[in-house]
Amino acid sequence: LERVLFVVLLIFYLLTLLGNTTIIALSRLDPHLHTPMYFFLSNLSFLDLCYTTSTVPQLLVHLRAADKSISFGGCVAQLFITLGLGSTECILLGVMAFDRYAAVCRPLHYTVIMHPRLCALMASASWFIGFANSSLQTVLIFLVPLCGRNKIDHFFCDVAPLLKLACVDTTGNENEIFFASVIILLLPVALITFSYGRIVRAVLRIKSASGQRKAFGTCGSHFTVVSLFYGTAIYIYVQPSNNYSQDQGKFIALVYTIITPMANPFIYTLRNKDVMGAVKKVLCR
């Protein structure tokens, strides 16, 4: 099965590179896409590019090579980067929900509320908080003695499989990591829930059917991405360790490290007239 998996994952990875690079390029090249929504979307695409690249190339090498090892330093770096990027995406999706709330519920004040300086500040805060959380969790995990056991039952260095290598009681570490995960995951979820609750109420007040479709179409793409990302992340990180299934965990990890980053550009572009129009303009040039 390794050859089949190699081909499938390579195709997914190439589609991820193509789709997310296209979003970033279009957001730069087309002046009509120089808006807060596409600023955050290009940030999300860059995040997805980095997130997938932190795990998939090594997985592809391991599928074709006899040596399926990673150095200790490489494992530390991989955990730090994947946790940092994943945490950043959690917060950024919450920020994007607030942007959609401002666009739909405060349309006359939208350009004042979502000022370019505020957008840059919120994006920077997402990156800073994400990697601050990653630094804390990485230190907590690698302070635990691993006792010489060096076989990780996973395709990349993640929290749960690394803690299984410990030869001491990890209850305290698991509780600290669980608490940090709850904050990073559930606070943005609360912001998203609030934002979309207000959005739905505002859209239902719109009298024209075309106006409702446009508003729901703009927000529906973001909500689909949110559901995919948070559904899998909450399953992995916000559940008791005694309920964690390693095989299910690996399958779910494939979804949020490969499938979701590949799907995001298509979810945002296929029903988006602005992006499709930008594609036609660039191709015509």
C-alpha cells in the first residue's frame, strides 16, 4: 500500500501547493482583492502551505525509503512548528469570523472597523499567540523523560504519541496541555459562534433573496473551513487521554494536515465570483 499512498499523498500535496499559492498570488495581483477578507485569506493560505510542508514531504520520503526515522532535534522542531501553525490557524479563523460579522452586520462602518492597521495587528497577534502556545507545550512535553523508547506510533511528532514514550506519570503534563488546548481551540469557537449567530440574524432581515444568497455564500465558505478544521482538531486535542485511539488519531491527523489545507482554496474559490474573475483577468494578461 505504500506506493499507492505515496502517489495519492503526492497528488494531494501538489494540489495544496497549487491552490494556496494561487490564492496568495491573486490577492497580491488583483487590486479588487486588496480587502481585509482576502488579506486574512492569503494569511490562511500561507499557513496551510507551511503546515502541510512541515509534515507531508517527510511522510512521502518515509513511504519510499527503508529508513523511517527522524532525529531528536528534528522531532522537537517538527512538534514546535506544527503546534505553532495549528494554534495560529485556530485564532486566525476566529479573526476571520469577526471580519465577516463586521462586513454583514456593520456594512456602513466596515472600512472604519477593519482598518488595514487593525487587520495587520490581528494577524500578527494570531501568529504570536500561536507560537507562544507552541513554545509552552513543546517545553512541557520534552521535559518529560522518554526512557530510551524511540518508536513513535504516528507519521509525525505529535503530542499524544510523544507522551506515550514517557516512563513517568504524565497526568500533570496532560492536564496542562489539555487546558492550553481548550483555551486555544474553544475561545475562537466561542467568537465564531457569536459572530455567526449575529450574521444569521442580520441576513434573515435582508428582504431580497439575492442579498441573502450573497451574504450566506460569502460566509458559508468560511463556515465550511471552520467546521472541517475545528471538528478534527477538537477530536484530537480536547478529549481525555484514556479515550484516545491511536489509529483513529492518525486518520484524523491526515484530514487536518493534508485534506483540509488542500480543500480550503477550492472551498473559497469555486463559489466566489471575485476570485474567479481575478483568475480570468490574470490568465488573460
